[in-house]
Amino acid sequence: MTSEVTDSTVAPFSDRLMMNFITTLIASGIGQYGYSLTSSPRHDLSVQYTRLIAKIGKYSNDGANILIEKGWMEQPPMAADRRDLAMEKLKNKSAPLESLLWSIAFPGFGQLLNHKFIKGLLFISLEILINIYSNFNQVIVLGFHGKTAEAITQKNYAWYMFYPCIYFFAICDASKDASGGQGVFAYLPLVCTTYFATTGVIFSPVFTLFGYLIRPLWLPILFIPVRLSIGAHIRWMLLKWYLSKLVDKGGL
């Protein structure tokens, strides 16, 4: 390589080579300052060495970012952000709840959130079909306005009987997909709720409480907490019985 000045406008070395060379010199310089810091007895120089090491380290970080942006160096492993990890964990835990709440609002929406589009559209179609033919929306409006007798005459029970089964099965299916599966007998609370809700639909035109005719919309809904509790209690008893059988047979 000649030392003479030429009129060439082409760099003799690539940017990548120069950046790596400068990075090597920076590392060497920081090492030299570190050695001087440990060997010098002068406290005033130690402060200066520490300041220079921090300043050069910041300059080195800018160079490393340039290398990473250009694709000339892989980004070194970074410490995980604990906040991001906590938020991701919380997001994963909230997904089943989100799916459950949307399924309660409208059957099929939970399946769409779980990317089960065929099932979601099927449940939405069934919901709309049963809703229209059972006059369900009209019954809701009349029930909220206190027109119980008119709501009973407007309801088409031949179609309305299907509603509890479709509604609670859509909720159960969406929750199961969102949580990645179900525990043993975890379906029993919703199954019991479906049975009792269907029975409530049957008796809603004539069932009275303290001589008061309960609105046809509210009777299937009114005792949902009780029905869920019954299903949960049945699940608990079955689990206890099966576990005791396994223990007796030496399976555990």
C-alpha cells in the first residue's frame, strides 16, 4: 500500500472492516484504562480513568448499534424485561376470561377470538336463527317493560327450547379452546345449568313465586348461580369418588 496521496474517491477499505477495526481498538482502549485504574496509586487519576471508561463505553455502544443495524454483527443476548414477561403472562391468563365474556354476550364471538372461525360462524348463525324464530328479542323487550303476559304469548317455545343448549355449549366450547383444555369434569357446572335452564323454559309460562308470575326471560336466568353451584358440587363428589377408587386400587 503506497503512502502517496492519490485522486481516488473509492475507499480502500470497506465500512464493515473499519467499523470492526474501530470496535477492536475501543475494546483495547477500555482494557488499557482498566489496567491503569487498578495499577495507579493516584486517586485523582482513578476518577479520570473511570470517567473515560464510561464515556468510551457509551461511544462503543453507538458503534455496536450501527453494526447491528447494518447486519454486520448479531445482537447479543439481552436480559429479559420482567415487565414484558409479566404482561405476557397476564395476557395469556386473561384470554380465557375474554373468550368467556364475549361468549356470554353473543354465542360464537368467543370462537372467533380463538380463531375457530367455522365454529364461530356456526354458533352465530344458530343464535340469529333461534333468536328470530323464537321471538327472543321481542320477549326481552316486553319482559323489561313488565308486559309478562304479552311476552309469554309472543314466545315461540318450539324454537326457544333449543336456546339454552346452544348458548351454554358455545360458552363451554369457547372457554375450553381458550384455556387449552379442561380439567376433569369441568364441564359439569355448565351442563347442569343447561338442563335446569331448559326446564325453566318449560315452566316459565306458569311458574309463580309467592303468587307472582315470573317473567319468561328471568326464570331460566334467575337460578343460574344455584345451578352452577349444584354442578360444581356434583363435580366435587365425582372427583372425590374416583380418587378414592384409585387409592383403593393402588393407582396412586
